[in-house]
Amino acid sequence: MKKYAQIQDVVSRLTDHKTFRTFFTLYLMAESDVERRHINDRFWKDAETLPPAEQQLLRAELTRCFLRLPGMAADLIERTAAPVV
């Protein structure tokens, strides 16, 4: 159960976009690289069927997600480096 809670925490801090929340949750819950590759391929194949404007919005949100990662990584490093009392 701890894995589910941790993934939910990471995903909720990463994005508010419901499509990407679902995608990242499924991706992070995948049991293998093959499963992750399948999820990724399916997501982008489905995205190709969207109108160009919606595809552009998806790409913009993905960029926002990636821009949040350095801050999230720094926060994680800070929390794990803090002395345990």
C-alpha cells in the first residue's frame, strides 16, 4: 500500500492535468519496462488522434511537468538528507 500512496503523492505534486495524472500513475505502477513502454506507446498513439491544438496542449503540459522535476528532486534530496530525530 505504501507504493500506491507514494506514487499518488508524486503524481499529484507533478500535475493537475487529469490525463497526465492517469498516465503517470499507470506508468509508475507498471511492473516492467515492457509494460511501461506499452503504456507510453499507447498514450502517444492515442494522442496522435487528437486535433492539433489538443496535441499542442498535451505537449505544453508535458513540458510543465518536466520543468517541475528539478524542484521535486531537490526537495526529495533535502528530505532524505535531513537528520532523523
